[in-house]
Amino acid sequence: MKPSYETHMDDRKKVLIIDDDRLVCNSVANVARSLGFDSSLAFTLEEGLDAIRSAPFDVVFLDVRMPDGNGIDILPQVCRNSGSPEVIVITAYGDPESVESALSKGAWDYIEKPFSKADLSQLLKDAILYHESSTLPQAALDFEKEGILGHSPGMKRCLTLLSKTLSNDASVLITGETGTGKELFARAIHNHSLRAGNDFVVVDCAALPPNLVESILFGHEKGSYTGADRAQPGLIYQANKGTLFLDEVGELPLSIQKKFLRVLQEGRFRPIGKSSEVESDFRVICATNRDLDDLVAKKVFRKDLLFRLRSITIDLPPLRERPEDIQDLTNHYLKRHSKKYGIKPKRVSAAFRDILVQYSWPGNVRELIHALESALAVAHDSPILVPKHLPYHIHVQVKRIAAARKQAQPGSLPAFGNHTLPSLKDVREEAVSEIEEQYLKELMRQTKADIKTACRVSGLSRSRLYALLKQYEIS
């Protein structure tokens, strides 16, 4: 019988079902085959991981409660498979915590037991279509010129979203830790959009003087206030026909947010001291390293403005979550720095690369770039880069972590005693916090607490560095 669904590709799509319930496995497999897809079954998480290591899949069905563990725990490994499959989590009815956790870790969607054949069939078809459309075409724009590199699943998802912003004027919210490349993404969107060729106006919301915010954004007339010796058009007007990029938008003063929302809605505004309104046709792109929903809950950010700003959201992953991209980034920036300083390209030792992969990179890609530039300077005439050429704190941190792991006894967790074992997320956050605190103390010691130097070395913005120093009570 002819399949009821035909894919756009000549090759048959591959579906993996990881579930210990053989009846569920066979039901999903039968639906997949009826649609013309190949299906494979795994009845434990270990079997599932073995399957994805041996072959790429387009869609993976993953049960939460398995005999050898929780399916959500292996979700990142499944997503990092060479095929970057769409993962559909199979969950029991009324299990919202598992659903939320799965979606936050990269699952494409979920389906609750018991499910109908019709619902399963539609979900699978949608997943396949999405997987095909999310694969960037061969003729995709070369974002490497913008400094955006990476083939990890996380970056592929971000690049797919980026490509979907280019043919429209939808507002874009780019989130992620400091140094993950939010401004690079914003510039790439502008440079390849319908507004390319017009101005890309950057507004650093964290650096706006409180008493001049309105004037800087909306402009003013001559004599409208003391010191206004000439008319100033304002950044919103300067972005006319182009793009307005609000960096660290979470720092935008609450008093200005209502006025800015009206500008987005109406496309016009009144500069200070002017009797009539002016118009500005611009696209807005925002970036933040803060949780805007949390700021809304604390009533320091307007909910209606947040809705307008995030028509499309691109959440950039931290570098520690995409170690497979470090080699590409390293090769690219070493080549760029070598050309910039007119020096011969250097070879990279295996130990040097190992250090780069093992380090946690709290400053993300920005910190990596500065570390590579520093290594080239320290290496001078040496033809090969080795660990000692890296900044001291990077080398030391990796060695300390390696030593701690070596001292730990396999299978024992003495710190937890006989208490209930904490979640992996809590353990990870505690470990990262400890590393960050050690790093910041060493950073302050080496830079003699000079903030400008500390920002340059760490790749952190001034506001982010101050926030971390306050968090860890470091003077």
C-alpha cells in the first residue's frame, strides 16, 4: 500500500523509539512505517544511546520513566546526535514537571499516554516537516563572515531561527549569557535582512545616563532644557529605515518603557521640546542576559512591552554547552589574530586543545577570543601553542578540577551523606558557582582590581562583572 505521507527527500526518514513498553514501541513503529519511515526500537536508555551513536535519526520518541533511568537525563546526548533529531517525549498524563524540563532541554514536543493513532501520526508528520525545514540549505548565507561559527545542535537551532528572521520585520529578542555573541547575531540579522544598507543603531541600555535617557532615545529641540544648545534627532530617529538594537534591554528604565512601547505601536513620537510628532520606521532587535519574565514578576519590566519585543526569540547557548564548537572557533580566531598582527600561523598542541575544551568559559566566546589573542602574544616566536601560553587562571582551573576528580573515590558522594541526593541541575550550578568564585578572586588578584583590565581579560561587560562581584561578595 502506498504510504499516506511522502517526504520531500528521496531517502527514507528514520525514527527511533526508546520505551520499555513494547506495546507502545510497536504502536509508534507501526504508525511510522505506515507513513513510509524506517523505525528502530530500544527498550532501555543504554540501548537507545547505542542506537543514536551508530546511526543518525530524524525523530526520536523518548519515554521519561525507563528501567535504567530518567529519559530526560539523556536528552542532551540524544539532541547532540549527528542527525540532530527532533525529540518527542512520551510522558504519563498529568506530569507537567517532566514536560517543562524536557522542553527546556531541547525536546521538540511531547505526547501524553494514552494517545490516539491520529494524534501520533500528525505529530510525527509535523516533526519530520520541521526537521527538514530546520536544516539550513546548501546555499545558506555564510554567517562565518559575521563571526558566527559552530555545528553543535544548539548553534544549528539558533542559525535556523536566524535564517527565519531575514525575510520579515518581526522584532527579535536574543537571550544568553554575557559573551555568547548576541550582538553578532543582531548584526547578522540586520546585514542580511530587507533593511541591509541602512543604519544599524546600537543602544547600550545599561550605559544610558538616567537624566538623559529620554533625550538620547527621542531627541530634543534646541533650548528645550539647560545645556541643549542645539537640536538632537535621537537614536530612534537615526534608526529610520534601519534597525534599532537595544543591548541589555532589561536595564531600560521603567519610566521610558511605556513611551517606547507607544513608539513600537504607532511608529511616531515627540522629541523633547518639539510641538509636533516625528515618524521613524525601524526594526527592533533586543538582547539581554537577564530573565525578563522574572523582571516582569518583580514589576520592573512591562509585560506588554515584553510581548512586543519577543516575536522571535533566539536563546544562545553558553560555550560550555557546545564544546564541539571550540575547535572551529579556535581555528577561526587564531587565523584572524595572526592576520591582524602579521605573524605566521601557529600549530596547536593536543594539550592546548584539551585545556580549551575542559575549561568552563564563564565569559563564553568573548573570553575564548581574548585567551587566544593572549596566547599568541605570549607564544611570540614559538611555532606551536602549548598550555603554558594560555592565561594563568585558565590553565590552573583546569588542573585543579582534574586533580579534584582524581582524588574523588568512584561511586562515593561524601558531601551528600545519607541525605536525599540533590538534582543534577543543583549539583552543576553549585560546581559552576564555585569555579566562578575562584576565577573572580584570581581575576581581581591578577588585575589588581582594575575593572577596565578585568573586563578585557574576562570578556565580561562592566555591569555583568560588578553583578558577579556583588553576588560572591568580592571587593
